[in-house]
Amino acid sequence: MNIAGKDYREPEWLAQAIRGNAEAFTNLVELYQRPVFNLCYRMLGDPDEAEDAAQETFLRAYNGLKRYDTQRSFSTWLLSIAAHYCIDQMRRRHFTLLSMDTLPHLDPPDMSPGPETALSIGEEQRRVRVLLGSLNPVDRAAVVMRYWYELSYEEIAESLQLTVSAVKSRLHRARLEMADTWTAQNIHSLPVERRQHESPAF
């Protein structure tokens, strides 16, 4: 799993935090606050809501430390708490479609080819973010965990309380949905004469 900011002192801090050391838990918060916030941001799409969700995640983690299975990756456990909280928030507000315009790019646009190329790359990234926002909460969590945080199928299954086969199925379905919508967007962005040529006859 790829989590920026990993620290060799994490096991020591975690052991101390489980024993009730508040300072050690504060060190864990500082270590993981960015990846937790980023996950919440990508799922909720609002920085204030993401900040609240991140704080709630760490509060729940602190209160649940006594029940934490030390055989499990702490970072995976922490991200699963964040993902479940965000899923609950999205469902509670009857989430249907989230505009991703304010979210970070999937990858920073490469300015070296020139401004026109860079603008084209940025537009494609924006469209991908919109596609991601159209997924249902659980599928979206699975996609974020897999492609941003590089969690294994097993880790995602454990985090979202799904079977491994269900995770693979959801990811496959999400990729197909995003690909179909991407294709439709590309066709609608073409001039009318090309659109008629590209669109299949019914």
C-alpha cells in the first residue's frame, strides 16, 4: 500500500497509543492527517466537509484503539474508518452526483509540451473526476482505495466489509461505467457531422 509520510516510528507510536499515550496518538494523527483528509476530500468533494470527516475519523480511531487488531495494517484500518464515515455522509444527504471540479487533478498536468497541450490534459483530467463523482458511494470508495492508495483487493474487501470477488466485480463495473460515460462524452464533444458519423445507428 502506498501511503505518503510513512514513518519507521509508527509501530512504537501505535503501541504507546494503545496503552493510552495521547501524545503518541497525536504523532499518528500528524503522520496520517494528509492521506485521511485526501481520501475524505475525494469522496465528499468539499474541503470543509473533508476536514470534519477527517477529524471524526481520528476521533473514532482513538475511541476504537482498544478494539484494533494489531495484525491488521493500521493505515488500512484508519482509511476504512474514513471511507465508511464518508459513505454514510453521502448516503445521508441522498448523494446522486458530485461535481469534481474543485478536486485535485489525477496527476499534475505536464506543462512542458506547451500551454495548449497542458490545457487539453487538464480538461481530460477534469472529465475523469466528473466520471468518478458519478459512481455510487461504495464503488467510489473502492476505486479511490485501489487507484489512489494502491490497496490490494483483500485490503479493500476488509475495509468495506465485502468479499474479494465483490470488490473485483465492483471495480470492473465501475471501470465499465466510467468508460461508457467517457465514450458518450467524447461523442457529444464532437462537431455534429462527426458525431453522426461516430454514433452507431439504431
